[in-house]
Amino acid sequence: MKYPCVKLNNFAKKVNMISSLFLQSDVPDPYLIYENMLNINPVYWDEPNKTWAIYSYKHCVEILKNTKTHIPDINPDNVQKLNTDALYILNNLTRLSNGVEHEIAKEITTIIFSKMKSVEIGPVTAALIQNGLVENKIDWVDSICKKLPVLILLKSFSFDTNDSDFISKKIETIVKIMLPKKTVEEVNSINEISEDLFFIIKKHLSSLALESLLSSIAEKHKMTLEQVIKTVVSNLIGLFIQSYDAGRGILSNALLQIIQNKTFSNKKAIEKSVIETLRFDPPIHNTRRIATEDFFIGESLIKKNDFILIVLASANRDPEKFENAFEFNIERSNNFENLTFGIGGHMCLAKYFSIQLATEALWLLFDEYKTITILDHNIQYEPMINARLPKNIWVSIL
């Protein structure tokens, strides 16, 4: 099957010719680039960046499941000069770990999820909407998307008001710990809050009745209990980080797609729209790996230590996998097979939580307010390579 080819605008052509890496803020429509690459070079060697860029669904799945790849270290030898607590957080996150360390972190993260209590998302969303409204207008991103996911998690783990306020206010700083390149100012800001953040989370663990479970993990993996506790703390912080970025993106992008495609007739339609948005216009566009051994993808030889960019957003629009892939269709039977949350050992454990949260929040919006209008369709995006996150979405709700 031949991939459909779309004529790129001049900037997209330039980006395509020079680099597979670009800031989402610089590209009006990255899907034009992805469509072109699916057609001409789905496994592409990006010479300027010395990186393989993988665009097709089949080959992205192969890489994600390949045991000869690892997630690259974003702070080797602590070149970024993170302090002890910040470094421990970064080095013990499930999403950034490999091998045995990943399996341990994943086991611990699963335990964390088991301790979440159910929280009604609708009333929290309604309160945030009321707080953010100015003459029937609201910035959906700033008032809801940046606040709701973290707030629901904090309530799910029963953090008190003071600790919740601290974490909510500092989350925009701590998420920068995930950046592969950080400015001196960003490192200083992360270091400044990491000790307090680590202390707050660790203190709160005592209320979750985890000691016997954590002791079992420590014994099983020949770790000290303190090491296990620190790993729990790191991954609970990681959950807040992921909810802030990915949760924000799902809520933002799904709102845009639901309004544009008018798929808000009932709650089930909202849920299907959220899932289709994760395929059609996901918040996370790519992730990275490094080859630990030589292997082939199709006819291309990936050599040991080669960097690999897995373009998930391109794979999600691969017509070899999804019928009429460049159309938004909530009734497509395999929309749930999108790669936005990954696949295999590193699949995001927050997948179902994120879908439920977005569904409940958006259904509250469309059920309570009958006229919802985007006020500025010229959406600007954050200057990020891996994520496409709207800076603001001003809407009128009546």
C-alpha cells in the first residue's frame, strides 16, 4: 500500500530536509511532515542529528518492544548538576529506567496506583470552571488543564491542603526535571524545591499503609527499605509530572477536536472522542531510545549506540494500521490501538486514569453548558520537541 502524499508548506519542507527534530511551536501542522515521511521514508536516518526517526506504526511497535533498545540517560554523570533529591527522583522514575531497575520501579508504581481512592472528577472540574470564569470566558488550559489532573491525584492520595497547595504551585517547576537540556536557572529552581517536595511525599507515605508491601519488595529485590521508599517517592512525583503534561494535553486537544467535530451528544461519545484524540492529535508526539546492540528494522541496520526517535503521532496516523487515518472518526474500531501511551514494558500505567479523567471533565463541561465556543482558533503551542501542548485555549461558555 502506498502512503498518501501531501504537499508540504515551505517550512515543513525545510524541517523535513534538515531535521526530524523541531519545536512544535514552530510548525503549524506537524502531521503534514509525518504524512510525507510515511510516504517517502518511514525509517529515516537524520544525518544532522545522528538519529533514526521511525514514522510507521509497524516499525514503531518493533522498536518499542525491542529488548535491544533502552531509554537513554538524559543526565549522564549528573552533568546538569542536580542536587541529591532531584537526582534521586530522576534516576528512579519508571518511565526513564531500564532492565531490572525498570521492573522494580514498575512494580512499585503499580502498588502506588492500588492505593488511589476514587474521587468524583465532575465537582472538582465544576469548581475550577467557576474559579476561572471571567464574564463567561475561560482559559481552558490555564484554569482546568494545568490544575485538574494534579489536583485529582492529590485528592486520590488524601494529601492535606497545605501540601496540596505546595505541590500544585511547584509542579510547573518540577516537570522541567524531564528536560534533556536544562538552563542553569531551571536546574537551580528544581534543586530549590526538590528537597521540600521529597520530604512532603515521603512524610505522606506513612498514611498509605504501605510498609508491609514495601518490605516485601525490599526483601524480594535485596534492597533496603529506605531505597524502596525513595523509589516510591520518586515515582509518585513522576505520576504528578506525567499528569501535568500528558493530562493537560489530553484535556486541551480533546476539547478542540470535540468542538470541531461536534462529538459531544452523550458521555460515551465524549469517551470515544478522548480515545480518538489520543490517536488523531495526541499530546505526546515522540519518545526516544538508544540501541544496545545492532539490529535491523526492515532493511535498515540500526547500530549499537544509535539514537532512535519513535514518532508516535506519525504511527497513529499510519493508513496501514488505521482506515482513513487522517480523518477524525470516533467510531473507528481500532482507535484504542494508538501508541500514545506506548506499548510493551514501558506502556504508561496512567493510561486508563487519564482517559477517565478527561472523559469526566469534558462531559461535565458539555453537559452543564450548552454553548461552548472557541474564541481564538489561532492556537499557539509550547516550544517543545516531544509534546504538542496548547499554551492557551480561550472559550466562551454559556
